[in-house]
Amino acid sequence: MRGTSVERRSNVPAELSSFVGRRHELASVRAGLASHRLVTLLGSGGIGKTRLAFRVAADQERGLADGAWVAELAPVQVPELVAEAVVGALGIRSTERGSPTERLVAHLRSRELLLVLDNCEHVQEAAAALVAELLARCPGVRILVTSRHALALPEELVLRVPPLPMPVPGRAAGSPEALMHYDAVRLFVDRATASWPSFQVTEANQDALAELVRRLDGMPLAIELASVRVRSLTVQQLLNRLGDRFAVLTRGNRAALPRQQTLRALLDWSHDLLEPRERLAWARASVFRGGFDLAALEAVACDDDLPAAALAEVVDGLVSKSILVREPAEVGGASRFHMLESLREYGDARLAEVGGVEVHAERHRRWYAGMAATAAAELFGPAQVDWFARLRADHDNLAAALGRLARAPAADPAHDPAHDPGAAVEGLRMASTLQHHWVMVGRFGEGRAWAERLLARLPPSTDDEPPESRVARAAGEEVAGRLAVLQGEIDVGRPLLEQSLAAATAAGDPTWRAHALHGLALASAFWGEPAAALPLLEEALALHGKGTDPFGVPLALVQLATVHATLGDPDRAMAYAEECIGLSEAASERWCAAMARWVQALVQWRLGRGARARTYAREVLRLKEPFGDRMGMAMSVEVVAWAESEAGRTVEAARLLGAVQAALDSIGASLFGHLHDDHDRCLARTREALGDAFDPAFEEGTLLRFDDAVAIAVGRRTPAPTAASGDGVRLTRRESEVAALVAEGLTDREIAERLVMARRTAEGHVGHILGKLSLTSRTQLAAWVADQQQDQRQELRPEHRLEPRPD
């Protein structure tokens, strides 16, 4: 189905502050995207490329069948992982055969969407190669790039992002009202009043303010950093302090572009105004990628010069001065923070000046290696959901820690980790502890890439290879092999798993020997040899009981249940699944329990017990909800649809089948092969029962939010009738609610408050409704709603007519 069916049509970050100006640039980018499939926004750091791109993406989302998506490339340190980063950003589970680029092409080939690649300059060649491939093979995809360098592709339209409009030099401000026509001034005032509500532009400060934004070259980041100082300094004081700094810098670095001089000067000035401990925290926090919490910052940054006891106050100061940004959502009950990329780069340069990069990067690596090890031990337990969220939130930091061990430090070319087995062993140990994380979040390709890259750093195996190196080799080969099998690449995965089995056997390690056998069993099942998988799984189960991985036994039980179900032995399948569920319940674990319960749902269905299969499938949906596992949940909704069709509730079955199709389309996946016969029988039976009514019901299902489809499948509510126009165009439940509120005269902000959603989401709904109904204004939409209500009243009137009372 088309992407209009998908609930999550965008991952564009919500705006945390108002968007000021850029009307001309927005129009230019929109026009550029209308005539070119590749547009690159070019400009120096701090000029506002990312913010402009995100606003364009948010605006374009509503008009594209499959929305708008952002892939942030700043954290990507290894060019080979550029495509994998985009795979992750789009939420594609790596279940398909082929390279990350091939999976992207398969996912995007028939879609119509805007893809934003943010911060490409450090991986320019890899990004250009990926973009060229997508443009050639995915005709409905348009790409918006932000970079300090063009990609140099023939199809590329390069738009340079200019500074914000500012007052003309040498001309008096005129009046506060006249000054506010300049976007640079408006941005300063907007951010200044957010920092200090009493701030105003007056005749007394207007000339200083005009000169200040000119000195800042109209650069948004520089203006925002300066504006927060109005709490303690007047505009004239700000201007005086900046003036000396810029004069010194201009004389000292004539080779730099003026705006680069301005940003560096502004950052130098902001840095000098900080307390010494705040400067340390800024520099040391630059080793993080993405976000971080206080516990991580304490482990990485604190020492005698920056005591842990003072850290909370220091972070509060950096947040108030716009150096750190507090993220809107907590993870695991802890607040998280991040820095804009330009500020992180500046902090990194400051850290390098004092020779602190190596020390704090190594602390960072140890912290996240420790986190991975702790998560591996605790993920099968009551904290599973919290750990799942933490590992997802810290994905970029985990990758940075792995990257440190997987490549040679540029500062010391003579040191090659290819001849440093200690670094490779550490890296493989960390990558293997994350094995279940790679599977849970669907990053098969990325986990495999790290394992393969680290394996390549190990020297060839010898008879006298140290035990710790042999075990690390076995672990790395098993992770790479199993993930290859899960991607369907049996010819690649099976040899790796056989090598892992040999290495683990030689090392006498039961954990990785069990995992290797388990992986080989999966390969047999994928290869269509389920009977051959049984002895492998039985041996793996016995070994897992002696191993250290708490997931080992439950996962082996799930796979044994699956194989027995495939072989037509329902009693053994149910028994193995029930044993797994018992272990999971004892540990308050949900992931393995959900997989086992799904196998039981399948067994019950094939035994002809549709109602019981539906009960089991509904439990799977409740168990998997915290993980957002679209693939696993879609398979469970599918089983519910089979049961509904069998029970004669064919309209509900058709809607659910449509919702499943939309969900699978959204992740570029399809039902597992052994489910095709059941699916086809349900589809044929439902279509025959409904006749011409099947297609509208199925299409209505594709228009459901996936959360609504899950709610219907678990029986929390029944599908509400949707409004339809005269030509059969239907609105979803949510769209009908929004349309009704528009008819009441509510603004987008009021609609957002009423329905508990972001204002941008409300705007998107209104725009999509207008487009769907071929309307051009809210007034027309209000009239349409009134007509629909009138039609409904007329339809109800004969049934509920009041008879005249006798005299």
C-alpha cells in the first residue's frame, strides 16, 4: 500500500522554540524541490541550515504520500555506516537481504517522500554515493541536504543559506517598530524575551541593538547565544564586549571567512564569560554523540577540577546560557541533554587545546562499554523496558565507543589497531554484549558491520591464540553470522557461524558455543530444513543452561517451539512456549514472553481454535507495546484478523488486514513466508463475504493510525464510522475529530490543546484534510462538516421521528 496508510509519516523533530523569518529562503527551497530532486543547503556552521531544512520538511510532509524523514549524519564517524544510519532513521528493520543501500532502495523505490540528510560534510563522498543511488533508483524520493560542502552531483541544486536580514550599516534605526522588520532583530528579541520577559526594544537601545546584530553578521546561532545575556547585560554592554573581541580576531585570522570569524569570536566570548567549571563541562561534554544524562556526564567529565557535587549546578548554568539543550523527554526517569553540532565542535577544539581528548574519550568508551555489559545482564528482567529505551537513546554514544576501538587514531598513524588485538578484543566484547539490542531495534546491518570491522582488526588465529582473543573471535563471528542469517544471507552467515562454533569449542566457552549452534539452527530453518534445526537447538538449550547469557535458554525454547509448530507437533510447540513464558514471568520479562505467546497463537489457529488464537495474539500486542515492535505487532494483528474473519466479523477483519499491510509497508517488510497460506485463505474468505464492500473496508484500515488498529485488535474499542465526502473520500477517526473542531472555529493551537497533540501535528492534520477533500480553506471545511452533519440527521430522522401527541 502507499505511504498515506502509515501512522508515522515523519520523524522531523518538534520545534522547541519559535521559527523566525526565512520567508524568502523557505520559498526558494520549496521552489527548488519542485524542480529538482536534490537540493543542498550550503553555509557555515551556525547559519541555520538545519533549522531551515527541518521547517521545510515539516511543511512538505503533509503534501507527500509518505511524509518527510530526517537522517542526522553528524554522529556517523565511519563512512561505511552512512547508509545504515539512514536505514535506522527511517525505522527500517534490517530483515531483508542485501546491503544497507539495497535495503534503502527496496524500501523507497515505490514511495513518495522527502529525505533530509543533515550535516554531511564529514562524510561527503559516502553521502554523495548514497544520494546518487537513491536518485537513480527511487523516482518518488526528493532529498534535501545540509552541508558546508556541496555533494558535487549533476542533479544537485545548491542554495547558499544567507545571514538573516539586518539593518543597513550607517543608517539610524528610526524606531523600535521599524527595527522589528529585520529578521535578525526579531530573532534576538524573541530569544531575549524568552530568557528575560522584561526585555524590550526602546529608543534608548535601538541603535545599539541594530549595530549588535550587524556585528553578529545576522548569524542565527550567534544571535541566540548573545541574546540570553540580556538578563545580566544591557544591549550596549553586549555590543562593547563583542566589539573588542571581533577586532582582535579579524587581525589575527585573515584567512577565515568573515562569518566564520564572527561565530568563532562569539563562541570565544561566550566561553570566556562562563565560570571555569562550566568551561570544563562544555569541553568535556564534546566527546558525547547525540544526548547524554547526568550520570554519563559525571563519569566522563568529573574530577578534582569539576567535582561531581557541583555538576548539577554547572549543567543548569550551561542550559540557561544555551550551551546545553535539555531534551523534552526523559529516558529511564533521567533528564537528557545535547549540544548543537557547532557548539560540540567548538568544545572539542577547546578540549584538544588542553590535551584532554584522549583521556575523556577513553572515559566515554569505558562508560558505554560498562553500560552495554550491564544491560546484557539486566535486559532479561523487570528493567527490560527501561534498558531498551536507554540503549536506543544512547545509540550514537555506543557507536562512538565502538568506533574508537575499530579505527586507528589519526594523531598516531604508527599505531594501527589492526596490530592491537587488545583494542579489537575489547570492541568485539562490547559488540557481542549488544547482540540482543541489535535484534530488538532491528539494526541487523549495523551490528553486523561493527562485528565484521572489529574481526578484521584481529590478527589471524593461531594454535597459541590467547583464550580471551579466541572467545572474542567466536563472539564476533557468531554475532556477524546470526545477523546475516536474520537478513536472509544464509551463504554469508552459515560459514561465520561454523567458524564461531570451532573457536568457541577450542576455547571451551559454553555461552558462545551455544549461540553458534543456535545461529546454525536458525540458518537451517531459514534454509527450509526445520528438521535439521532440532538437534542443534536441543544441544544449544543444554549449553545455554551452563552459559552466562540470560536470554539463551528462553530464546532456545522459543525457537524449539517455532520449529515444532512448523513440523506439525502442536503439543511440543505449546510445551516449549509455555516453559519460556514461565521463565519470563519469573523474571518479569516481556520480550521473550511475547515471542513465545505468538507461537502459541499460531499453534491454536492451526488447530482450528480461532478464539483462543485471538486471545493469545492480543496478549502479544500488550506485551510488545512498550517496544514499538511494528513487525511483531503487525503479525499479531494479522492473527486477530484471521480469527475475526473466521468468526464472521468480516468488516473488522478487512480493516485489520489493511492496517497490517500499511504497518509492514512502513518498515519495508512482509509477512514471514510460512504465514502466506493462512493470510491468503483469510483474504479470499473475507473478500468473498464482503464483495464490493471489501476494498473500502480494507482501505479504511490502511488509513487507521497503527495505535488505533492495535486498540481495535486488542478489543479496547471498536472502529468508529468515518466521515465520507460525496465522492467516497473518507476521513479517519482522528481527521473527523479535527474537522469537527475546525468547524467549531478553533485555531490549530486550540485543536492541539483539545486533542493533546503538538501544534504542528494539528496543522498537519488540517492540511491533509483540506488536500484529501480538495478544499482550499477552513471556511469550506466548516461548511463541509455542516453538510455531513445535516446528512446524518436526515438519515436518522425517520427512525427517531417524534409522533404527534393526541389531544
